[in-house]
Amino acid sequence: MDTEKPTSPAPHRRPHASSRRPVSYDLNLAHLPPPGIVSILHRVSGLALFFPILPALIYLLGASLASEEGYREWRSFFSEPAVKFVMLGVIWAYAHHFFAGLRYLLLDVHVGIAKAPARKSAMAVLVLGLLATLLIGWCIW
Amino acid sequence: MVKAYTKTPVGAHYGLGDWLLQRLTAVVMVLFTVGFAICLAVHKPGTYAEWKALFSGTFVRVTTVLFFTALLYHAWVGMRDILMDYVKPTAIRLTLQSAVVVALLLYLIWIAQILWSR
């Protein structure tokens, strides 16, 4: 039947040889198990916290403490919805890094080191990071 | 007689110290984060005067600088790990690592200057 479409040649297949071919694993990020997702997000959030989040927050702290006008200026700046959405990202980066770090501290002392609990705690970290972001976001909105 | 070269290419164990220091500094920052969050929730600084008063107490100033000192070591180990994993050319990696060290020292000096300049 495939011979009717000459533009898309069917791959040359021998029915009994295909089962003996080496398996190639799908290395898509989407197939990372929860501990892997927590791990890469821990790294990404750590990098983001180092730069640019940290210098930005230090600058804002300095400006808000320097004078009454500075304080008011930054308060009105933070009341903008767009800024608050960016702050949600900042809060998530800190919260995820925080909870993932606590999980690593527990793993270091061999708490929940087996595969099943490690998977569960990884999912808990992902959920807690988002919940903390929602909670703090609700407080600042 | 040729003396056998006994120095091993690995096993300086400086990695263990860094690893431990990263955990210790993490614990310091966890404690500060929880304490500071409780402090904010209790005092709810809503005006400039309250905001300024919060950061003028010696305890808050000292613990904030302690937090940033812990952060300096913690972020150094983390950033060094990232750079070692992804930046292979030695010259570029060492340049970036130096930049990280300078940036972290500047952060620390900056925060101390903010807290004590007034």
C-alpha cells in the first residue's frame, strides 16, 4: 500500500529485526521524573536568585530605606499589577529553592532516600513551592 | 632509584568542606527566613517610619548581615558548581568564577552599607 506514495518512502523494515534493535531512550525534559524536575528547577532558581533577583532586591531595600519619598515611590511601584506578577516569579524562585533545599538536607541525613518517598517528597516540594507563592501573592495583592 | 609519584589527582577533600559549608549556610538562611517572615507577619510594617524602625534594631541588622554572609558562601558553591558543569573552557570559567566572587562581596558590602549608613 505504501508504494502508492513515492514522495514519502516507507522506512526499510524487516519485521523480525526491529525487536532486536537497541532501545533508545527518550530524553525529553517532559519525561524527567519529579526528583529530576525539582533538581533542575533548584539550579535554575538558584541562578536567578544570584542574578538578577538579589541585586534588584538589595537595591530596592536601599532605596526604600533611604528616604520617605523613596519609600512611597517603591510602594506605588509595587502596587502595579505587572510588577506584582513579576514578584510572584521572584517569590516562587525563593520558595522552590527553599523547599527543594530542605528536601536535600533531609536526603543528606538519609531521610526518605528510597525511590518511592523521594518521588513523593519531590512532588510535595513542587506543590509547596506553588502554594507558598499563592499564599504570599495573596498577602501582597 | 626513581621515587614513585604518589600524589593522587583526586582526594584533596576540599569538595567535602564546600559541600558541608553549603548545608550549614542553608540552615542559617532557613532560620533567618522563618524568623524574618514571622517578624514581618507580627509587626506588619505599613509606613516608612515602621519600615525604617524594623531595620534599625541591632538584632535585625546583625542577623541580616549574618544571612548575607551565609548567602555569600552558599551562592559561591552553587555558582561554582553550575559553572564547572556548563562552562568548559578554563579561561572563561575562571573569569566568570572571579566575577561571581566579586559580585557576592559587593552584595555583602552593599547590604552592610545600607543597614549602617543611616
